[in-house]
Amino acid sequence: MQIDSKLVIITGNSLGGSVASLFTLWLLEKINLSSTKRPLCITFGSPLVGDDGLQEAISNYPTWNSCFLHVVSDQDPIPRVLISPHNPIDSIYKPFATYSEGPENQNPNQVLEFYEALVQHLNHKVICKDATQLVKRNTKSFEAGIITQLEAIGLVRPQQQLRNNGIDNLITRTERQEKKLVILKRHVFDPSKKLNDMKINMAYLEWYKKHFKDKGIGYYDSYKNLGNLSDLNVVRYKKILTCYWEEMVDEVEKKPQKEGASFRTRWLFAGTNFRRMIEPLDIAEYYNKGLKDYINQGRPKHYKQLEQWLKETEKPASNPSQLKKQNVASSLTEDSCFWAHVEEALISCKLLSSRESSTGEKELSKHNLIQFENYVLSLMKNYAVSPEIFLPQSSFMLWWKEHEEIIRKGIMGASYYSPLTDLMKNRSYQNYATGGLEIP
């Protein structure tokens, strides 16, 4: 959506202020901010709009935050009409973006007079003014910026001596609020600043992964066993990374749609590596507790969201390239829930081998194992699984030994056959790490 290149001002009083805020948010979503001047929304005595999440999201997003100025009288009851009745009557009124309160202990009968005094200074016929001559050289820079903005919207006249108590108070309070906001933003979560630190933690985990690959066990099973000092160190690195990405995902979800989309694209590669490296460790912890069905019952929200964002940007799957085959030895398994599928397959094997399992449980376990075989074969066909699953001491190879025994006993059926079973029996998987395995 394109609008005139002049500055557009949206304003409203009382409930009209809420409508003005909502309209401005809609306008910001539709216009191209890179080629169009941002609108300015000024409200007087407006009730709160949105919940805490919306207020926080807008306040932490400077491009949109700077488009709003809310003026509120201390004695005006209307701004609080939408505050939850469960909150104390004296709940702090805190809208998103910049706001300024009128004089404290003001006569309630003078509330409208206070707003009227401000509105009378607004020249409705002028959309934008040149305010370059407004501020004297000896004016403080912060105050000068506020006065310049007030002049640009017509609240005061160039070179006017600010003797109106209402206007003076508005400038003072706006300056105070803006300074608080500047201090707050210095402490706001800054993902770009922390990302390099997270890469260092990821580098340690890459070393950890390689170290146990050389030992023939794989980092998933090493962490699952927690038998080494380095495994305990990983717990600390994992916690740091998880806290970072939980907060990262939460920040992106709260951002306006357009900003969130570009933000996701920028950080998606790092988030995908985190998910593929760390989620297997969460899966190991989950099944060590004797729990089941991680994917449906125990998977954290931030993993689901990171995976969803990747799917929204992924191109349709195609045959693996030669480069992907050559690099498979150093790649991470694309499905970060792979080991949850392995653990569920191990559970199915135990149910099939147990005499205490019911006929229904055994039939369901057979069905699940067939699905698991097809799932693994599809990953291998697309070179989307790490060769680490074939390490001698891995949980996947443990599954294969149990599954092979079940097949040998005829539990899966007298003439049971599957492409994965044939591939595993012939040890063709040994060619997978070099990219030389072809699966029709």
C-alpha cells in the first residue's frame, strides 16, 4: 500500500484514541516503510489497546514505537476502562510507545480543558511543517528534539515562548519518558550481540560430537549415558543455548509480522543448527526418565516454532545433490526428532518380545516398526540422516539388533521382508558415509 509522501497524523480522544491506534497499526502493516513516511498517531485519554504482549512488542520495536504519542490525564477515568478487573484499581496505566501524563491531582472537571488546550494548538489543515527555525541554539538537544516534533505537528508555533503550563508539562513528561525508554532499550535483549557467544558454545558441541564419533558411540548416546566429565560440561552449554533460543523465539513471535518475517530469515540458519544439535540431547533426557511419545507429549514449543519457520522457507524436496552426498559425513540429521523415533522403535521391539503384551499392543507395535523402517529409508535415500546412526554402540544399531532378532523368530511374519532390512543385513549402509549408497 502506498500513501502520500506527506506526513499523515491520526488522532483521537477517549475510545476514538483506541480506534486511532488500531488504524495506525493496520496502516504500518500495509505501507512500505522504506519508501513512505511513517504516520504519527496522537491520542488523548485513550484506553489501553491489546495485552501485555502487544504493548511489549511495539515498545521494543523502534520503527513502530516512534509512531505513537499518548497523552493521558491523571484524573481521566476512561483510559482505565479496559484494565482487567482482577488488577488493583490503581493499576499503572502503561500503553505501548511514548505516553505522557497530565498534571497530578488535577481537578477532574478540568480534564477536558487540559486535552482541549492541547488540541487547539493542532493545525488540522497543515500536514507537515518546516521546523528548522524552531529551536534556539542554547536549548538542550533532547528537549529540542521533542519541541521540534511538537512544532512539526502544529502543537506550538515557531519561535513561540512556551508559557502554557499544559504544553510545558507535556514536554517535561515526554522528555522524562523518552529518557526512561532509552535506558530500558540498553538492557533489552539484543540477539545480534549475543549470537557470537552462542556460536562459541555451538563450537564446543561440535567438538563433543566429533570426539565421541571417533569413539564409535556418537554424541547422542554418550550424553544419554552421562558417563564422562565432558557430558556434564555439555549440560551447561546446552542450558545456555536453550535459554538464548527460547528467548529468541519468544522475541520473534512478539514482533510485528513484517519485522518478524525478516528477523526469522536472518537467524533461521543458526536456529536450525541449534535445533538439530541440541534437541537430540533433550530427547535423551526425556527417555532416560522413562517417558514415552516425546513428539506429541514432551516437545518444547521453541523447537516446533523453529521447525515451522524452516518449512515455510524450504523449497520442495528433490533428489540429493552430489555435494550433499559428499558432505553427509559431517552433517547433522535434518529431522531433529530422529532419536525420538528410534526410542519409540526400541519400545515397540520390547512390546513385541514381551509375553505380557496384549494382541492389540503387538499388532500396533508391528505397524509402528514398519512405519519406522520406511521413515529411516526415506531419510537415507535423501542423505538427510547423519552416518553416526550406524556407529557400533549407537541406539539405532541396538534397535537393529533387537529388530533383526524379532524378524529371525518370525514375530513380524514368516516371510517378512523390507528394503531397509535387506540393506542392513547386507551391510550396504557402510557405503552411506562416503555418498556411495544408491537406494532405488
